[in-house]
Amino acid sequence: MASITKRGELQWQVKIRRKGYPPQSATFNTRAEAEKWARSVESDMDKGTYVDNSEAQRTSLYEALARYLREVTPRKKGHYAETKRIERWQKHSLAKCSLVAVRGKDLAEFRDARRAEGKAENTIRLDIALISALYETARRDWGMEGLPNPARMLRLPAGSRKRDRSLTADEQAAFLAAIPTTMPRTPNAQALFILALETGMRQSELLGIEWEDIDLARRFIHLSDTKSGDPRDVPLSPKALQTIQAMPRPIDGGRVFDVTQDRLTRAVPQACKRARATYEQQHGQPAPSGWLEGEIVFHTLRHTAATRWASVLAAQELAKMFGWKTLQMALRYYHPTGESLADKLHAAAA
């Protein structure tokens, strides 16, 4: 029989001793949870299906996250973002609990609390997906086969709506003008954002460029490490080419841009705010409503580039430039009119 002992004001410890099995113990916040766990363990022992979870009981979520960060995260392309997500989880109160003690209702409460804070649905989904991936790794690779995944039965938030915000030509000019004062200690910061607007490269792709990746004669940048996993050559527009040629090139080569993703992420809203303040100072009146406002993030620059070049390139060419594996993404930006298509037919016939 299981023995349940109250420890402190809000803790209940369960101990189970059964011949043929190692001693089992766990601590819960309520007696009801303790009794439920004890019944489940004893039932599995009676059926001969019990799997020892003592290691999971000894391992806190914080410790498991630290191991996941060491062993799993470095192999992912999105390791930087996941590292930040893990660090936030380690500061959460649930991190003190053992892996066994984390329940679906705890993650549901986390989900609802994040919604109340105004976090995007996709952000919440990724937070919970990380915990789910951690539990599956613990089950498969860390010898915790009987550990239930608390995220398995949880209703995950849907993905956030697609971002359709792009910058007008006027907004782009004001945004770029604000970059030098927003990032005064970052060399070539304005050039980086010009390339983002001209090429549509992702943040990680831009930061991974080395000087030997740039072929000025053939006017493209070779990306060997991309989100899709396939290398690609990104064509350079006249402005992009001019921007690169104006940058000082070190003799020993190396990375083109020396800045972190976190700094770039923070710089975008800062530059927008600074540009609006400059507008108001120069014009003596508030900036127009919505001008450099709203959900403007670094990805907005990629969306702006795609919107611009969709009117110039065919859908398959746009997909090739932006690294999309299917035409579905390209068709989001490709909106030719009947008149423009007729013009192309007549031009070809001529």
C-alpha cells in the first residue's frame, strides 16, 4: 500500500514499496493528485506494466531544459531563438517541479496566462511545443520511457495569422535614415538593413554571410546554410550591389556583419519609434496614424522585398530567390492584372 504524508503546508509525499520493484516516491501539491498517482503506479505494478520513473522524479524541469539545451538545441537551425525560449522557461515557476509533477493543466494555465499578457498565439504554441519535444526526447533518448508527455492532450494554440505588413517607399527611407543613430556602435548596420529590403534574406542568412560568399562579378550572394536546408544564390539588385561595394572589405575576410540576432530584433521597433520622433520634430506635427506603426518586425523587411519583386519576377523566379520550396508562398505576392498579362503576350509576339 502507498503511504501519503503531508510535508509542509502545500506538499504531499507518496511512497510506494512493492516486492520486485524499486521504492517509488513523488511529491504533489494536493492530496488528490498524490492519491491519483499512487493508484496509477500500483495498478501498473499489478498488471506488470509498470515502468520505473524514478529518474524523471529526481529531474526537475529546469535540469531537463539545461540538458536539452546542451544536447539537442545546438543541432537546430533555430538554435538562437530556442535558446532564448529555454531561458524564459527556466525562469518560470514550473521549472522547479520534477518532470513527473508537470501536468497538462499546468501547461493550460501557462497558455492562458500568456494569452492574458497579449502574447501571439504562435509564440505560445512554440513555447509549449518546446516542452513537448523535451518530454519526447526524455522518453526516447534519456531512458524515461514511462514518462507521460503533459502537452500531448493539451489543445495547442493555432498558428498566428500571417503577417501582411510591408513598408511603403516613404517608410523605408525614414526607417533606414534612423538606423545609424539607433545602432551607432554596429558597423555597417544601415547596409545590413538595405540588403534585407533589397534581397529579402532572412535574419539568420544575413548574419551568416562571409565575404567569400559574395560574387560581385556575377552579382549574387551564395548562401550555403538556409532555413530550408538547400543552398541558394541570392541575386543582387543595383542598389544592393552598390551598397556592398561601398562597404570596407577586410583583407582577411570573415563575417560581413558583426551583430547578434537579438540586437537586430530590438533595433527594428526602436528605429521605427526614432523615425516617427524625427518626423514630428521636422514637421512640427504628429506623424500620420499607422506610419511606421503596427506589428513591424524584422520579417516585415522580407515581406516588403517579396511584395516589391513580385511585380518584376515570375512566381517561380520569386520562389527561387526567396528560398521557398513550393510556389504557394510566391503566389501570396503574385497578383498580375489581366492587362499586365496581355502586355506581356503582346511584347512576346512583337
